[in-house]
Amino acid sequence: MDLSLTATPHGLQPDTRAVNAFDDDASLRALLGLYLAPAELEALTPAFQRLGALVHGRLDVLAHEADRNPPVLRHRDRQGRDAQAIDKHPAYVEMERIGFQDFAMAAMSHRPALGLDRPVPHAAKYAIQYLFAEAEFGLLCPISMTDALTRTIRRYADPDLVARYLPGLTADRLEDQIQGAMFMTEKAAGSDVGATETVARRDGEGWRLWGDKWFCSNTDAGLALVLARPEGAPQGIKGVSLFLLPRDLPEGDGPDWGRNRYRIVRLKDKLGTRSMASGEITLEGAVAWMVGEPGQGFVQMAEMINQSRLSNAVRSAGMMRRSLREALAVARGRSAFGSRLIDLPLQRRQLLKLMVPTEQALSVTMFTADALARADVGEAEGLKLRRILTPLVKFRVCRDARKVAGDGMEARGGVGYIEEWPEPRLLRDAHLGSIWEGTSNIVALDVLRASRKEAAHAALGEALSRRMEEAGVGVDLRGRLDGLLVRAVAAVGAAAEAGADDRARSVASGLYHAASACLLAAEGAMLGDARRTALAGLVIRHKLTPRDPLGVEGEDDGLDRAAADLLLP
């Protein structure tokens, strides 16, 4: 039974601890039916349900404990010998076991997992991340980076390196797991990667790295991909190469076998994702191996960055779902002024404001995961869709999560501000999604770049229009959406062509909202689900149509109330 639908005894706060996050999420279950083959969905459903049972229960408890007990950097052992290590709270280690071992979240794209005899489809992988993020955001950074590092070295690195490290990167047991990271940011080179100052010097057949890295998440990872400039390489982005940096050197790798030559300077005291270590490192002649071609570092690192960007958007979508579920539980479980909160007109309107971006995010991230799957097999349209959708969802979904998490906290009232409840952690973690792997400005500009260089905006418009037609969206609704889609695509194209960077965020938002409305309408038609069609209408009225805040009540207000009656029973 869904306890979020029931009244709470007088004076007690509605609590979702008994809710199964997968069983409670009708939208996720429905969309998985669209993106997975029936046999895949049947085989994977037990895993979804197992994880769903943990989200509000054991995983939530562990996430709370790990958040309150962040990792600690230890520089020496008890004998006074230099031996740096990061001590992780047992709650975090147990979450690592759940993520890396029990659900193979970092390995599932690279080997059979979760009952399948082949790697898990992207749609299922990101559904697992979405569910996990409803309880814990921080650990998903190491999980995603391990997955993305594995993908990157399999594509670009020397086969001998891949053979050496792939078993550990895809291990069955946590004790055998090699975790991944990327050390890219420097004090003077954040988003401007071309300003990288870390130097790579030849050492026989290998390389040694010298320099400082300023923001290194999963600081003690077994492997990290690092950007550095080989001596003599030109300035700017074309002089930067990609290197694989091991934490520990295998015995036999010259006189330096053992701990590699870099030092963790300190760990960051972060606002959110406090469970997971982020720090600063100094490279002091660390041994590394070049990955791919010299001068192609950022192009190759983009493979890892784009995976992380999509994962950030998926995590933000999951946090929005958790925020919405908590707000609905409160609205259904508490009464004031003689009525349930959910029956009060203004509260219903506010709940819709949480629901609309949550459902938009799920629809567009699942569509993006499907585009990634198509791109991976070399499909031309899939490549273009992945190119523009990845920065688009990173931009808009992560920004929306900040507001949804904040408004979700307010829905619980003063109790929602207390750290015993999940809302404070959701709010703190939500702010990171729009900063990591490119701030909002950086990824919005990347949407324009994808349009200008690859006409990816036009490919997206064509794909969405075709999807609505094939789904059988009603003529009137499809006509209206096609008109809005044409305008959104044209706005992005015009801004890209004119170099109007100051418009990047507004036109990217317009394209995202038009895309989400088209997807919601298509899903409504394919699933026979009037709720998703109603959500498409809400996106049209509130995200794509000008509204006069001083106007009198009109037809749209009646439509909104009808939508609320359908969506908030």
C-alpha cells in the first residue's frame, strides 16, 4: 500500500519510510515499458523493486549517516610514516557495496549484470541511477565516473592498459573494485580547459605529471583521467592531452612501484555531497600513460564529461521525484483549517509546480538515454540527438532541481528545515548538479555550439515531430506543438548563427520545454495516459505561452484546475 496516500495520525509528520520508490513511480514504470524490450523489463524489474525498497529505507538511513560523517584525510600512520589515506564512514562503505557490488552500477554497461546475459541497456542503467539518487547523490559521482572512465579508456587507450585495468573496473566484489575519477579542474583552468598548466614530461616510454589539480572528486580513486600539457605542446586547447593516472603502481613498474607520486593536499568542506571526498592534489612527477592521440585530450575527455553530464541530469531528476513524493505525502497526510492540504486550491497549484518539472525531467532524460544508445551503434540521428540533448538536460534539469527541492522543503514547513528529514540534504545536493561538469552558462553555450557546428537542433526538431506523428498525438495538439517546436528550433538556430551568446540560456530553455511537451504528448498517446497529455498542456500554458500576472481569471485557469483534478486525486 502506498503510505503517501494515507492520512497521518494527528500531530505526526507524514513519513515515506515504508514506500517502495519504484512501485510508487507509475511514470518511471510506464516509460521503461517504452524504452526496454518486454523481456528486458521482465528480467530487470526485480532489481528495480529491490532498489526501490532500499531508497526510503536502508539506503536513506545510510545516506543520512554518511552526510553527517564526511570522509577524513589522514596524512600519516600511527608510526609517523607518510601514508596518506581517506577514512570513509562505515555508512558510506556500505553504500559503496550496494552501488558497486550489489547493483553493479559502474560495471553494468560493460559486462552482464542484474540477471541479463549481456550489458544492461542505457535506459535501465539510468533508471537505476535515478532511483538511487532519490536517497544518495554523492556516491553516484564515483559510480558515474568509474563507468565513464571505463568507457573512455576502452575507446581510446592502449589495449594493454585496458586489459590490465578492466577486470578491476568491472569487478564483482567491492574489495576488488577499482574506482575511477577525473582530475581536470585547476585554479586558473575551470571551464577554460585550454588554460591547463599541468605539465607532462617524457620519461622513457611513459610520462610524468607535474602540477596542481584544484577540484578532484573521489580523490583517492584507483584510476583518474587527467588533462595535462606535454612539454613543447602549443598553448590553448590543442596542446592538451589526456593521461591515465594510477593511484598505485604495480610491482615491476620501475623503481617507483607502490604509491604514485602525487599528494592529497586537503579535502573540500562542501555544501552538499558531503558523504563523498573531493579534494586538491599536487602532482610531483606522478607516473601516467597517455590515452589516445596527443593534443586530443579535451576531445577524448569529452566522452567522460558527457557521460557525467547526463548522469547529473538523471540524478537531478531523481531528486525532484523524491522532493515531489515527500511534498505529496505531506499534502495528503496533514490537515489545516478543516481540510486536507491537498484539497486547498493554492496548495494544489503549488504541487503542480513541483510535478511539471519532475515529469519533464524524466521524459527528456529517458529520451536522451535512448539517443545515447542509438549513438553508440553509430546511428547518424542518434549522434546528433546525443550531441544537443546532453548539454540541454544538464542545463535545464539541474536548474529545475534546485527550485523543486527548495519548494519541496517548504511544503513540509518548518520541519522540512530540520536535518533529521531528507529535504535539507536534497536541497544542498541539488545545487551541485548545475555546477559540476559545466555551469549553466557553459552548457547553454554548448547547446548553441551543437546547433552551429552540427545542426543538431534541426535533427531534434525533426525527431520530435516524427515521434508525435508515429505516436498518434491528436491533430489539434500536434499542430500546436509542431508550431511551438518550429519556433523553438528556429530561436536556437538564429542565436547560434548570430553569435548571440547572451540569449543562450533563454533559447535553450525554450527548446527544452518544447521538447518535453512533445515527448509528454507522445507518451500520453502511446500509453493511452491522459495524465501525460495533461502534463503536456501544462508545459504549453506555463512554460511556452506568455501569461499576464495581472490578468483576470481566464480559460487557462479552468484548464489548470481540471489538470489538477486529474493529476492530484
